[in-house]
Amino acid sequence: MTYLPRAIPDRLIALSILPPPEPWQPPAPFGFGALIAEQTRPGEARFALHAHRFGAGYRPDALRERLQPLFTPDTMALAYYPVRENEPDADARRQARRMLAHVPRSGLRSKICACLPHHTFRSAGNLVGVELPGQSPTPLSRLHRITAEAQAI
């Protein structure tokens, strides 16, 4: 029997991740915001919002350790990667893959990355009434609004 995933999963996590710096980069803060949407009954859903912010001195593994308990085997992840203007597609895809590496694998469900330019993402935030950080936010500014980013996703 072939497993065919449903278009809309019973459990979806919308993720905004500010990944930890690479080993050769200077220490910097990192973290994530997650909006969990879970179908409870047909036509009904439950939502939960989670955020964790780590200072520059934390181990990079802490991000994955905090994300892991949010996932079940039926969880699908939808992660946002902010595409900068004039960023080549190859660079954006490479950075998005690096970010997705921090998202735990969950059963047979997939991880999807939405690579969006800032103006498109900001429009989504306006639709749901959340204030997002500016065009080129500092890591601290982005972490301050990381749950708003998860809601916009």
C-alpha cells in the first residue's frame, strides 16, 4: 500500500526560525516561533503558540531540543525563510535547507519551506493583524516578533 499524505494534515506547525550561527560565525542570539494548528473534530481546530529565544552563548542544539517535543508522527511543518532582495535563488535555497535542518523529522510527513520576500510576508501579517519586523531586522528585533511571524505564516 502506498502512503499518500492528505493535502491538509491533522496537525500543522507554522515555524519562523532564526537559526543559530554556524561554527565559524560569531555568537548571536537565535530562536523560533511556532503556531500549532490541530484539528480536534471535523470543522474544529485548536491553536497553540510557542516561542523560545536563546542568547548568544547557548548551544545550537538547544533549538532542535526545544522543537522536538512539539512534533508528533502526524505533524507537518511549514517553515518561513525570509528572502532578501537581490538574493540569488541558489543562495536562498541553500540557506532555507540549512534552516530546515533544525526542524525535526516527523513520521512520514514533510517539511515545507516558504521562501518569501519581505513585502509578501508583510502583506500576510497585515491580513491577520500582526506587526512584523522591518525589512532588514537585527536578530534581537526579529526574535522580539518571532511569534508574530509564526502567526503570519
